[in-house]
Amino acid sequence: MKLAAIVLLLLAFGARQACAAEYHESIPYLDDPSHASITFTKAPAPSVYASAAVSSTAQGQMVYTFDVNGAQPDSYVPVNFAGTYKMVFQGDVPGLGQGRWSMLGASFYSGYFDVDGGFHFEGVKFSAGCNRINTGGCDVESLGSMPPSTYSKIELSNTKIGAASILGEFGGTLYIPINSKGDAVGVVNLFAFAGSFGLQSTSFIDPRLQIDEAWLAAHPGVTITLPDGVGNATSPVPEPSSYLLLLAGLCLIGGVFTRRSTLRRI
């Protein structure tokens, strides 16, 4: 997401009342529901799962905000995030070759404009992709901060990259800037894309959030608030043996699903 778009999004969220965390789902692409699907899961952890087979494509995007409560004005609150991601290709269809590709990514950011017009922003992101259209393989395409971040960081661990799959974990810290009124909002943006001319292509990603424990011990009373129903625990990554069952039984068709609801405190 370009910085200008991020600024507009943060302005939109900043215009709302404090403590009004929001949740949005969208399906930009789903060209053949009989062979492709997008699955959104809100609990135990938010996740996006994309699956495509036999000349189809699917992309799902999840965006939700979280409020930081009880923090000292004009400060930073370190919020740790962690999650898993996975992309897998399965099989080729005779005559169609190795036409399969997957992409996924996540970004975490926060910011506000002060009374003098200064923009205080922190953000990190990563994306990964697999491409078997020609001889391409799987790789992490991008990893790092979203300028002009100063403190936030992101890293990958336990990553296993093969010719037809990529599996790993991501984690880091987003330093939430708190304004002079003590208000703050963070944004989580996830996407998963799958496209295939072969048997199957899948992508899966999920995150979870937690205020840094050491920092919280020295600053008790600070909490984060997520939209109602959005979990904050580890969710299982779908196993390859379950992909066809998921494809047969899970097919969400829609445009944009928007929900604003009661809050739950973490």
C-alpha cells in the first residue's frame, strides 16, 4: 500500500470516535467460484486463506484496527505481532504446464497528525510469492519498514522455501505513536492471493498481537482493544491433505463485507 493511501486510511480512522475498532473483509478477485475460494476466519486468530485450481484466481483482503487505551500522551507503545504464513502448489495438468502462482503479505502501521501538521507514523510490512509459470520458485519478495518509520521492525523465522512451497513465521514490533490526547489506533492489513492453471495453489496468513510484556510491566494499565469477534491466538495452518476438502466445502462469494460492532478488551 502506498504511503498516500495509508495517510488517507489513517485520516479516515482518526476521524472516528476513540474506541471504535473496525473490521473489514473484501474479495477483489474470485473469477470461478467452482474452483476457487476465499476463507476469512476471525477466531481464534484472524486469517485469510486463498485457494485456486484449474484456470482460476482468488484474492482476499482483511483490514482491521485496534485501539490502544490508557497510554501516556506523546509516547510510544510497543505492540508485538507474530503469525504464520504458507503457500503450496500441488500438481500440474497435462498440457497446461506449471502455471501456478501465489502471493501473500501483511502490514502493520499507525500514525496521526499533530496540531502543527506534523505526521507521526510507524509501520512495517512483508510480502512473499511463489511463481511456477516458467521456472520461477518461491521467495520472500519484500521485508522491512514503511517509511518514515523509526522504531518498528519485522523479521522472518523458521522459514522453509522449496520449489513448490514456502512455510514460515513472521514477527516484530510496531511502536504505536500516542497523540497529545492519549489516543492511538493501529491498523492490520492482510492479503492472500492464489492463481492456478494446474491442480491447486493456496495461500494462508494469520497474525496475533500483544503489548510487549516487559514494557507493560513498567506501564501497567495499558490495553489494546480489537473489534468484537476478532481473536488473538494462534490458529492452525491448513494441511495439504485438507486443501481439497476446504475447496469443496468452503467457497465464500461476495464483494465487500463491513462490520462495526461492540468491542472486546484484550
